[in-house]
Amino acid sequence: MKYTYTEKKDTRSGFGAGLAELADKNPNVVALCADLIGSLKMEKFIEKAPERFFQTGIAEANMIGLAAGLTINGKIPFAGTFANFATSRVYDQIRQSIAYSGKNVKIAASHAGLTLGEDGATHQVLEDIGMMKMLPGMTVINPCDYNQTKAATLAAAEHNGPVYLRFGRPVVPVFIPEDMPFEIGKGILLQEGTDVTIVATGHLVWESLLAAEELEKEGISCEIINIHTIKPLDEEIILKSVEKTGKLVTAEEHNFLGGLGESVAGVLARKRPTPQEFVAVNDTFGESGTPAELMKKYQVDAEAVIKAVKRIIERTK
């Protein structure tokens, strides 16, 4: 299947659309926000169910505690703020009040990664996936476009247990079909190939498709897997692919320490040692700039994927 797009939308709007649909579908869903209603696209949920919305103000730790308490009577809270504030600022509360006791809280983390852009390093969290995947029982989801983020939001509400749902600020291509099934913990084979496996997540899925298109012109056949759920990781789809290609590239908008790449490397080390290259931020903070400028500078774009594929092919000759 050839993936193309006709429009661009931000993934946070996919979350907002999913949440608004849940306002109608599930009366137990409630929403909380730390003074970022517009940024999290929560307006439609509030219009539909104002009595099920809680504005906590700039008090993220209190928001997490309130969300945990709401689960006791069967509510399904979506607690939303910027990904940096949703993790680093409240990690103790998440660990103790949500993960340790298995509370059914959905942490809605917007503006993740470098593509937050001009707000700079203090807001561009690049370590959140690692922080959250290390918490026992925490499901970690990082969808790739508007449609998949909406589907992930709906799926998170049905999942029993804590979920970290990561999405972003900029507009990106919408290329996943609206009716494509979304199953937590199951990767999606987007494109078959024979020479190298590319396992990508979030915004890097589209960049990987662009890279594969260019590499095909040079006779290099790439198999592309969309890993929207980093924990639990779909080991089967990865192992099946590398059995065929014998080499793998991971691509993510995250620090290479603790991210998708290290999770995949762990699977390969335990079950099928395979040469791997990483496309990720190289253990550094970001800086202010446009999303495109930052992705290019920190080598997390299509060009970086192309270079990684060529490196792995050269290494394995």
C-alpha cells in the first residue's frame, strides 16, 4: 500500500477529537487540565460535558492526585498538560498514586519532543518515554498522525490500567486511514521490504516512509513498521521482520537513551541478535527553532533515516 496525504493536522487535535467523542460514548470519562485547555484541544469535550471537566490550574501534581482519586468511584480520567510537565514535574505522584496502585488514569501528554519548536529546551521533553516505560504496569503510546491519535485516545479509554499517551504540537501529514484498526500493543506493518527493517514511532513514521521512497530509487527495499505502542512492545512483528531482512533501524523523536530504540535492542539481544542503527536525539537537550530546523539539526528526519539505512547496509556487507 502506498501512503500519501491530502492534509496536515496536529496530533493534539486528534486527541481532542477522540476526547470529544468519548464525551458522548462513555459517561465515566472525565477530563482534567492544568490550565492548557486550548493547547490540549479540550474545548469540545467541555462543551459537551462541562460537569465532567476539572480545571486544576498550574498545579500538575494536584491534578494527578485528583485523577487518581476519581478512579476509585469508576471514573476514567484523562489528565492533560504538556509532556514535560506531565512527566518530569509530577513523576513522584505518577509513580506513587497511579502506577504503584494500578489506577486507571490516562495521562494526556501534548507538545512532546523537539517539534514543540520555538519554546526551547525547557519545554522539549526528550526523556519522557524512558521515564514512563520504566514504571511497572504503565502502557506507553506514541501515535503518528491525527487519525491514529484519535484512535489511540478511544482505545486508551477502553484499556483498564494507567496509560501514557504522547502527542505533539505541529501539523504533520495525515496518512493513516481513518478506519485502520488500532490495537494497543500491536504494531502495524505499513510497507513490506527485503533489505532492511525500519521500526518507527510518532512523527518519525512519516519521515521513514519518505526515506523509504528515496531509498527505493537506489534499489534498497525497506520494510516499515509503525510501533505506536512502545510498552507493551510488539516483539513478534519486529522479530518476524528481522528474520527476513537481517538488519534494523529504529527512528524516534526522543533521546536514544531509554526510548524505542533501546526497547527494540533489548528484544533483539534476548531473542535474535541483529545489527541495529538508531535515529534519535544523541543525549542532549534541544533549543529554540522551527520543528523542521530542529529535526534536521538533531538528525531525526527522513535524511537521517536514509543515512542510518546506508550505514547498516555498509556494516553488514
